[in-house]
Amino acid sequence: MPEPAANRAALRPAEKKKKAKFRPPEQTFEEPRYLKYLIDNDITVCVRLETNEEVCGTIEYYDSSFIRLTRRNAPNLFIFKHDIKYFYEKP
């Protein structure tokens, strides 16, 4: 005798749980490790902002919200992370 439609629908969520894949972690903590590496080794970086402006200097401090960029012959900057498009190490 076939199962009623309501019983089949009730079984579906349980079947989906069995097929669920491992979910990757949301936080890998690689960003703070990399920023600490840049600070400890005094590596010059160029920061490209969302406005396509580019500033270069060394990272002196970082927080969950911003970085402090120390520049030569120019004022130091506090740059919010949401304003950064990307940054790279200056060769």
C-alpha cells in the first residue's frame, strides 16, 4: 500500500539532513595572521581604495574595523576595512 503524500513530505527533511555536506568555517583567522606578518616584517603595501585611489605605506596597527597606514613624507592614515578594495605587497 503506497504511503500518503503527507508522510512522504515529512520524510524529505530527514533525507536532506543525511545528504548535507560539511560546511566550511566562516572565520579562518588568516587575515589577522597575515596583517601581523606584514607588521612584524615592516613590509610596504599599496592599498587600493573603493574610490580607486591608491596609498602606500607600512601597516602599523590593525583592528576589526580599520588599519593604520604609516607613510613617509605624508600623514598617517586610518583606513576603514570596508573602504579597501584590495592591497598588495610593494615589490
